[in-house]
Amino acid sequence: MTLRGSALIIGVASLLWGGLGMGPEAQAQDRGAPRFGPAAPGDTVVAEASDAGRIWSLVAPPADRLARRYGMEGDSAWAAHLRRSVLRLPGCTGALVSADGLALTTARCVRRHLDSQGDTAIVAERPADERAVPALHADRLVQTNDVTTAVRTARQDTAEAAVSAVQERLQEEAETGRHVEVSADGEGAYTAYTYRRYQDVRVALLPDRRISAFGGPDAALTYPRPAFDVALLRIYTPEGRPLAPDRFFKPSTQGARPGDAVFSAGPPAATRRAESAAQLTVRQDLVLPARRDRLETRAQALRARLDTAGAMPSLRPALRDAERALKQTRARLEALRNEYVRARLEQRDERLRRALRRAPALQRRFGGLLDSLDAIQNTKRTLGAAYRAFGAAEGGPHASSTYRRLLREGQEAPARTASSHASGAPGGAADSLQSSSGPVEIALLAARLEALQRHLRPDSAAVDRLLGGQSPAERAASVVDQLASASGDGTHAFPTDGPAADVAAVVGTRARSFHEQWRGLTRAERRLTRRLADARQAVRSAPVLTHGTAPRLTDGRVRGYPYNGTTAPPFTTVFGLYERNRAFGGETPWGLPERWQKAAGRMDRSTPLTFVASVDEAVSNNGAPLLNQSLELVGVAAGPNIQGVAGTYLFLPERMRTVGTDVRGLREALTAVYGADALVDELFGGRSSARSP
């Protein structure tokens, strides 16, 4: 073992045996005020139709609901305006907001494509100053067609295969530059959605990270939280001209008021709302704790590395991502452990059973689904120890790339040679070490080796070969050092002996056997869950769409919610931003950028900066427009409150909220902070105020 590897062992051991810092509930709010629901006995909890959410078709919006709740007519022209004005960005949503191709989204959606360049503000006072973002593109929906008959007549084994066949045919027939997707639209209907992609996307406004992520990871996913998480893009045609859309959302000059109706649209986030209570209990007991532990290890290792003199600043985004993912995981785990939520999930399943019994045709079609899913969960529980040891194929950006390589090499034929494994897959230990995250890899691998040691302990010979007489931390350092040395000679060959080869030999075949069994269970579970989603929809009077990728609609109102024994207000203001900065003494992460400090005297501090609405976060996710009944823009969705994080399992409209940046705060900042008069004129019309810096 090298000196560097030895020096890391004490720090890694402290992660494994000295505690992981904050426990799973360390960041929870006031325990006297249940976060997700009232402290009601389970036998008084009743599942409601709203549990499935407010996710409606944008081809056929629920006109009766809109008329009944809001006294409005959501006709085909209204829906077409929505479809034509929403943009799909990589992992986010955007909205066209001017006749010259200006689009609004969140700063986080843009910054992820700019690396370190995105930490400072970008303000384009003229089109020539706009910054191109090659990795960013925008898809605009240009056409929808009913293809129900085509899907039904396609001769395929399953409905999914029929949809794929129709989609492939339509794609072959589509014009160049068009992309076709076929999705279910409720009640047996299918729609073909045709998109046009725009590759030339440029930044017109991107705030400083300190103001868009005000409060840092601790404040993320919380409310009230004043922040300015917006970005303005301009979409250009292939000819290099700004897009001139026929439809766009005009920003409201009045904004929204408490109680006002709010609508949002965009591609939905994936949820688990169709899953049974038994499925989600396995997630609670097995999947989420394993993810939480891995994220805790990664986050603390990254913090420790960043505290050293040799740390690279590029690790900071990785830490932010890990901390945000950890906070989401803890909140979801807390939700599933909540007595009220558990009772709602169990009642939801019981409600389905009763509805199926009352409808013989549906009982014949869907009866036994919940029992079959229960059986799969029981089998998964018998594999719980192996899951904790081997992991679920160790996917995702927060897992150990070294362990993934050990699995891959251990599952190859035993007769491998050094030359046959000289490819050096990207993202392996060598890459991690070259980016100064070797200590993080060691911490992650040590945690995995400790779990394997516990699982394999009855087999003393396997444990002896796995660890070679070392502690998990020492063994992890030895493996990472050996692989780094192998990469140093330029071959990236996997060693045929030594610690890496020994660990791979012990883990490889055992992990493969477990993963094959787990994947088989997961495939069967996925098929049954799709049928369960159909069953839940079949017994409802309204077609709530809990799965699919087509753009959807959601509705709600601007409304506060119960919060720590009081009520969270529907709005925060610019005053709250400066007050929070003052209360924390301007220290990071509550410090304000210089522009915002200098603008303090010019700002109208009564201006609303953020607000919350009871729209479904599965649709009103990152960057989605928040609109009034006239489809005027009143804000942009920045994300859920902490209760809304659990919306992946069920929708609780009394407490779950989408947090949005208010369009009035956008105007105030453009005018008083950035002096972006041209953007103000383009967005709001007329001449902007003369308060430019």
C-alpha cells in the first residue's frame, strides 16, 4: 500500500465506525408538528381520490373539473396555447415568453450545462452578448394526432409493443428534424406527439449562483425561502434567427394573489404513485436506507476532501448534488415511515380491492394483482441481506465506480489476461483519482466492503480473501491504489493478482447470481405495476395520468399550508431576502452577490419574490411555467417544498406545494439589480423604470 493510501485509512474508518455525522432524521423539522399529515390514528385515515394527483391530458383537459372549480372554459384553443408555448429542456421544462424566442426556466436547469462558468451572472444587454450553451437544446411540440385506432390494430403481443411499432412507423414518415413519441392519454386513447428540436440555445440572463441557490443545500427544498432561481434563454432557428413563435405566455403585470387559480404544464416527472403499499414498504425498509447510507458516505467524504489543501474546486458541484440527493432521500424515507402516509397508502389499496369487487369485469381483468405484487415483495425481503451487501447493480452517479469495475471484472471468464482487459472504462477508479476524488472512491468502496464482510462472515475463507487480513478501509485503499498504478502505465489493464483481483474473485459470481435474481423480480414487478396503474385508473371517474412522457396539465391555487405548528405564508418578499442575509451576518451560504448588495436601496422590498401553489409537482417541476386562467405567466416552478418531495408516492394537496419564483420579483430584479431594460421591455412591454444601476 502506498503512503497516500495509508494516510486515507484513518479518515475513511471514521466514516464507517465513528458515525456518519448527521443521522437519517438529523435535519428533520419540528417533531411536534408532523410534516406529512395530522397525527391521526390509522383507523381514521381515509384514502382520497386526490392521492393519485392532478395530472391531466393536454390533448383533452378535464373541462368539467375546470368549469366546476374555477368557472372557466378549458377548451381546445386554451389547451393548444399551452401545448405550443411549453418547451422541453434536458431534464427540465421551459416556457416561451416573447415573440422573439425568449424562454424562461430555472437557473439550475441552465447552470448544469455550464460547469464552473455558471457560478457568475450572465446579463446580455443585447443579442450579441448572449452566451451559447452547446449542450442545451429545446424541444417544442408542433403537432398532436390521435393514433388510438393505429395502436389497437397493430398486431403485437402487448400494448407496449403496439405503441412502439406505431411510433417507429410514424418516425420513419416524419419530416427531417421532427421527433415522434406515442403516449397513452387515458381511457384507452393514444396520441402521437411530434416535436421539433432547436439546437441553438443562448443565455440572456443567468443570476449569480449565490442568489439562485440562496441558503445553500440546507435551504434547498424548503419554504419559506427567498431565492431568485430563474434564467432567460433565447431560442434560435437553424438559420441563426431568433425563433418567432405563434404562441407564447405573456408575463402578467399583476401577478397572482392568495387563492388565485394556477395552472402548469410540461413533461411529468416519474412517480411511484401506482405502486402498492407493500412495494413502498420494501422501499422504506430496504432500498431507501441503503441509498441514504451511500449518500451519507459520499457527502461526508467529499466534505473531508474539500477541506484539504489539494482539493479541486470541481468537487463542489459533486458535493452539492450529493447533499441535495441525500436531503430528498431522507425526506422520502421519513414520509414512508410516517403513520399517516402509511395509513393512506394501505387504505388506497383497500379502496381498489373494494372497487374491483363491485365490478366483476374489472375483477376478472385485475383481480389478484395486489396479491401477486405482495408475493414478489416477500421474496425481495428474503434477499434483503444480499441486497445490502451487493447493492442493486450499484448504478447512479453517487455509487462507487471502483466497485462497478470490480463487479464487471469478477464476472468475466476466469481465464482473462492483462491484455484482454486493457480498455480502461471511463468513470473507473483511475478517472476518480485523476479528478482528486480518490479518497471519495476509497470511502465508498470501504463501505461496500464492510457490508460484504457482514454478509459473508459465516464463510471465513471468502472473508479472508475479500479483505486479506486488512480492515475494509485498508483494503479499499489498497484496491484503489493498485488500480491507479495500473492506469499509470497507460494500459488500464485489470490486475491478474493482488487485492483488486482477490476482491473481484470473491464478489463477482456471488453478485451476478444475486443481481440476476433481483432483476428477474424487478422485471415481473414492473409489468404488474403497469397493470396496477391501469387498474387504479379504471376505477376512477377522472383520467389521472400517473405515467408516460407526454406533456401534462396540473391545476391548483396559491395557498399556504400547515408548517411547524403555524401556517407557511403563500408569498415571500424581497424584504425577506435581505432580512435573511442580515440575520446570518452575510456569511456563506446566506451572502448576497455584490450586485444585489448595491441594489438594496433601489429595491422595492414589498415585491413578492417566491410563492407556493397546490399544483402537482409531478408536472410543475423544475422550470415549468406557472400560469393564471388567461394563461398569463405568474411565475416559474423552482421545485417542491420538503413535503412535496414525497409526491413521488402520493399527492397530499393540503401540504404538498410547488415553490415558484414570482414574475413580479423577476421584473424587479431585472430593473433594479441588473439594469436589463431591454429584457424588461421585451417581457412586459412599454418602457421600464429609470432605476437602472
